[in-house]
Amino acid sequence: MIAGGIEAFAGRNVLLLQGPVGPFFARFAHDLERVGARVHKVNFNGGDALFHPHGTAYRGTMGAWPEWLAAYIAARSIDLVFLFGDCRPVHRAAHAVATRMGIEVGVFEEGYLRPDFITLERHGVNANSPHKPDPDALRAAPPRAIAVRPMPRSFWPMVLWGFLYFAAAALMRWRYPHYRHHRPITFAQALPWLRSPLRKAWYEIAERGMTRRLTGEWSGRFFLVPLQVHNDAQVHCHADTGGVPGFIVQTIASFARAAPADTVLVFKHHPMDRGYCDYAGLIRRSAHAARCAGRVVYIHDQHMPTILPHCRGTVVINSTAGLSAIGCGRPTKTVGTAIYDMPGLTWQGPLDRFWGEAQDAVPDPVLHDRFRAELIAQTQINGNFYRRLDPAASATGLIWTAPARRRSADVVPFPVKGSSIVYAPARRPVRATI
């Protein structure tokens, strides 16, 4: 996706807008400057300023933001803009300005293939991605050999960075009076990041034995519904479900109408939404109203690779969990716009028919392998946003280059369109620090 790795940005005038919570964009800036890029940063709230204190503060209104940004870009000869999430209000406006001015935009997002990748695409991600391969062309493409370095767990660093980000944003809210975040900016928004591990510990106790049940007596009988984060732009911008609550209600109603009587519907909460939302009451009321209360279950932290192979099928809005289900050979139905929603990978009929005909929607394994390899080559970087891997090589948690000992005419230093080998595998564990 970027020929030459991070060295490809040498000599560029780069602007960073908002990044993931935490120090990733500050570390990314360090890597860019190390290779000779000139980096500029705009901060929109106290959380941005905490992790990038030398950035330029924007304290104006959303209405004045496009004109201000255009002047900022022109004054500094910016030729490349990076941002995290292309549906945030400040980023939608920035994307329009950059496009009008002929400025290239790179969009970071959580990885399509987690947990070992992050996404970086030109122009946009998810439903806005320009990456829309043809299934027949993918089937005809030669196979790619892909080796991936496994990433360390990043739950606790993410909790730490999230707490600090929202606490700083709340404390310095008076300095950015016009800013509107996609989540409320109050000190209370830091609390869910602390509540999340407490709930995680409770669910481990309360749901003990659930994995054994899913892989035992319910194996082959349950439909899995992985939920998404309640304010995910994927849900609100690329689906018409009434948000996650509307999706839950509609899915239960469809299941009650059309699913075989011996099947079970299992909703799995998103781990990053654990501290924010609890849908137990909604699921219980909806199941009672649909008269299927004994067949609907709500779970939280079960290991997805363990339970996925045992489900009869998966229903998602447009979650990347759908790709994991497809990779396990599980029939999958999307009700929103998803980058992987195509004939041969997902069920193309209505949801009511999916319950009874899931066995006819088994994904094509060849198409999946080709699609996954193409997706990695075009849109993914091996790494994570929240933990550094090897500070001597990079300030970030991204693997910008393949190990030097494996380079040859057949090994490229970074994902490049058309390459047959994407990464050289790691022969020793990745060292990780916060």
C-alpha cells in the first residue's frame, strides 16, 4: 500500500489531525520526522493537546473550520493529510477541503483484520474505501503468501490512554469551547475506561461455563451476533438500522419469525463498548415481546476464535467480525454496507431467509483467501496503535519494514500493490512497551 515503507514520506509536508486516543500520532510524527518529513499537527481538544502539546490549537467553530484549514494548508504547503476515522465531523470537513485543494488524504482506522493489523487507506475507509475488488477477478488472481507477526495484547494500554485522553479533554474543555466530539466531552467519559476492566472481571465470573455450552450442547445450533460500539461511524453512517439498539430489536424480531425452532440467538457485546453500554434489559424485553425469551442469550468476553467455528451463522451490521466469521467458513449476513459484502463471501438474500438457508451461504474459501490477501496488500499494516514494538526501530507499534535478513527479489519492504509476498515472518517474539 505504501511502496518503500515510512521512507516514502521523506520530504513531504504532512499534516496530522486527530488520531487514536493516546500517543500514536505523536509517535508517528517522530517516525516521519526521522525520515525527513516536515510534520504539522492541529489539536481540537485537551486530549489531543495532552499527547501532542506542540500542535496548533483550533478553537474556532465548525462553520469556520474549512476556511481556516484551507489557509493553514496553503501557508505551510501541506501535500499530505493523515487522520483517524473519516466520519468524524472535523474530518469530513477536512477531507472535503483537502480533496478540493488536490491534497492526498491518508485515513487510519482500526484494522479490518484484527488484532494483528491496523488500516491505512488513501481517500477513505470502510464504505468510503476505494478498494472494491471484483469477486471474479480475485478468484482468477494468483495466491499470495502472507506471514504476519502476532501483536501483543493492548487492552490495558488502551484503557490507560482512553482515561487520560477524556480526562484531559474534560479538564481543558474551556480552552476549546466550540469543539464537539463524537462522544460527549466530560470527565464522566473517562470513567467507562475504568469501569470496563471491572465489568470484564464480573463477566468472567457470571458467564463461567458459557464457552463450554457454546462449543458443546449448542454447537451448530446458535447464530452469533457480534455487536459494534454504540457510536461507531460504521453503524451511524453506513447502515440504516436505528443504531445498535435498533439492530438488536430488528434481529430478534426476524429470528422469532423465521429461525428454526431448535436454534439459539447469541448476542456478543463489543469489548471496547464494555464500559459504556449494557443491552441486557433491551435484549430481555425484545425477546419477551417476540416470544423467544428462552432462545436469546447475551454474552461478553468469550474468545471469538474458539466459539466462531461452532456457530451456524453470523449476523452483523458491518463489523470486521464478519470477516473473521467468513475466515472460519461461517455463513454471514450483513445488514449495513461492508467492504467484504459480496457474492461468494456473504449471504445476499433477506435476513428472514438467512436463518433457514444459512447452510447454502458457506463462504467460498478461495475467494476469501484472495480477498484477504488483497486487503492486506492494499489497506493493512502489521501493527497496533497502543503499544510500541521496538523503540529502536520505530516510535510506533507499526512494522514499517520487513526484517533485513529476509529481503530478496521476492520480499518487499512494505505492502505494495501486486506483490506476491507481503511480510517476512518474525522469528522471535515482538518486544512491546507502552
